[in-house]
Amino acid sequence: MNKVIRYISPIILPMFFLVFWQFYSIEINNPIILPRVDRVFEILIKPNMSLLSLGSLIRNTLISILRVGIGYTAAMFLAIPLGMFIGYSKRIEEFLMPFLNLFRPIAPLAWVPLVLAWFGVTSLASILKIEQGSFYTLFSNIKASMLFIIFIGAFFPILTNSIYGVKSVRETLIDSALTMGANKKDIFIKVLLPASLPSVITGLRVGLGVAWMCLVSAEMLPGSLAGIGYLITHAYTVARTDIVIAGMISISFVGGLFDYVFQKIEIKFFKWQSMEK
């Protein structure tokens, strides 16, 4: 009985929410303010259906995932090694952190006017000199300004957790490696990186969540012609609230899926960390 309750309890509140949503939407009878649940789910169960001549829900979601993937990957490859160097060297920390801390409190959305002035509507297609073909169609929808906003959103959580991960490594491990003849390269690869990985993974998880949240802001920038954020914005202008909510649910689902993957990685590879506590 307890096992059944454990499996059922997580869905009780969502079911009550859906029932209240459906009842209230029928009561007010205004699909612009609140569309019915079945109208929204009709869009969700037909993800390949074209919406407002902007492509299907799944196509726009995949374009958004690609944008986030590029910006997030760039942040990851810069923030992790930089964070490790800062965490390992007091001199590098004193040199870089005062400068980096100037930018950390700035919300990614606050960069929008400046980013538009810098990049305009420049796309990856123009940067990579792609002028035709299917790759041109794909990369012309990925603007440099969007990638910068996503990059900024992911960069600082990854950087901060990478620094913390290196600083939390026990000095006895480093001293033992030095005593056994390890050089600085060995220290980084064989000591600091493995020992700091739990914190780095946490930073990657938080950074991906922030990057995904920055997506809608990035896709509202001029030049965007596709993506889940653009679809939501355009649907709002034509009073299609059902598409707006379906897009929001898609964002929530994909973001939750990413977070679930990171949770599984933490449980599988870093279970020893929780056992230490």
C-alpha cells in the first residue's frame, strides 16, 4: 500500500491543477485569457502540426535546443578550465576575479541592447561563410546575439562551481601527488579534475538550467525567425494563448529532461560524495 501511495502521490497535485484549470477555463469561457486543457494538449500530442505558418512545435523546439547547445558548449569549454586555473592559483584569482565579478551580477537580459549593437542580426551562416544549402537554412536562424545571451547565462554558474570544486580539493591529495613526482599537468589531470568533478557537474547542471531560461529572451531578439521563444512571442501577438502555453510546457519538459539527465549522472558516478557526508 505504501509503495502505491509513493508512486501516486507525485501526480495528485498536477491532476488537481489540471482539473481546476479545465473547470476555470470553461467557467470564464475566454480562450485568450485561459484556453481549455484539451486545446493545449491537442497541440502537444500533434507536435509535427504546423503552427501559425512558423513550423511545428517539435521543429522549433529542436532549433532552440541547438541554439542552447552551441552557447552552452562554448561557456562550458571556457568556464571549466578557467575556473580550475583560478581555483588552483591564488595569483590568477587575485588578477582575474575582481574583473570577472564586475560582470557576474549583470542579468543576461541587460546585455540585449549592447549585444544588438555589437552583432546586429549576424548569423552563424555568415560567420562560417555558408551561402546556400540546408546548412545555410539552419545556421541562418542561429544569431550571434542569441548565442552570446545563452553563453553569458551559462558561463558564471559553471565558472563559480569549477572554482569551488578545485578549492575544495584536499591539500593532502595535491601534496601527496607532488611527493610522488607529479608535475603541474599531472596535478590538473589526475588530481584536481577528478576530485572537483562533482562540483563541476553541479555547475554544468545549474548553467544549463540558466541557459535554457535565457533562451526565450534570446529568441525575442531581432532576426529570430524560429525557435520556441519566437513561437511563443508570435503566438501572443495573434492572441493564440493555447500555443503560448503549449510552448511553455515544451520549455518546461525539455528543461526538466536535461535536469533529470544530470541528476542521473550525479547519482551514478558521484554517489560516493553523498556517502562521505
